[in-house]
Amino acid sequence: MSANRKKGHPEQNDIALQKYRAGCNMVASHPLFRVLLQHADLYRSEQLKYPEHGLAVVYKNGAIHCNPKRRAEPEHWARAISHCLLHLGMEHFQEKEHPVEWNIACDCVVEKFLSDLKFAAPFYSSILPAGANEEEKLYRRLCERAEKSQYF
């Protein structure tokens, strides 16, 4: 292989970026997520601190920051981005007395929705709790119980 061919464009050699873009394309080609994507902004920035194993972080202003230091298959990027979009679309950014429980409840509802839709690859193989289609009900149930390990 010649030296010129090896160098090429850095993006052409960045497998992680290629897989991220393929995941973005999966999201953009889905009729539901294409509409939600019009109201969000995707960023791939090293300037943020991401959760240890997190692919993306979503903010109530519609910004979705995707972790450029994480490698993932396109189906996982699509799942992470669509998960973030659904949090925005379902108006999950609400102030609650117990924010951790609210976040768990919302994550369960979003994952149930994505599983029912059969969109992209889920990160976990665990079974979602009963009632995982109603945030408020699940939130109240979580606030009442001390043991929450089944939700992680």
C-alpha cells in the first residue's frame, strides 16, 4: 500500500466515527426518529465528561452529546441516540422530588418503547418491570420501594 493511500483522510480511517455515523443514519432513516431529530442537535465532543460506560448524554435544550471515546456498533449508536430523542419527545425533563427514581422510570419507559418498536440493539437483556409504559406509575412504585436493583 502506498504512503498516500495509508494517510488518506483521517475520517476514512476512523472506524469508531464510521460506526457512529452509520448509527446516526439508522436513526435519521426511521420515520419517527427523523421527525424527533429535527428538534435536537447532535454533538460528538471530547470536551464533556461522560458517564463511565455511556455513549450519549441528552439535555433538556435538545442537545445530545455523543461520546467520541467510545466504540460501539451502529445498532448501539442508533439505540443510544433514539433513547435520547425519546426522552426529549416524551418530555421527561421534569423536576421531581426523587430525581434518581424519575430517571429510572423514564429509562424503563423509553427502553420498553424501543423494544416494542424493535428498533436497534438493546444494551441489556434484562426484562423490563411490569408497568414500564407509564412513567408516573413506575416512579411512584420506585419511590415506595427500597430495593431498586431490578431496574438496573
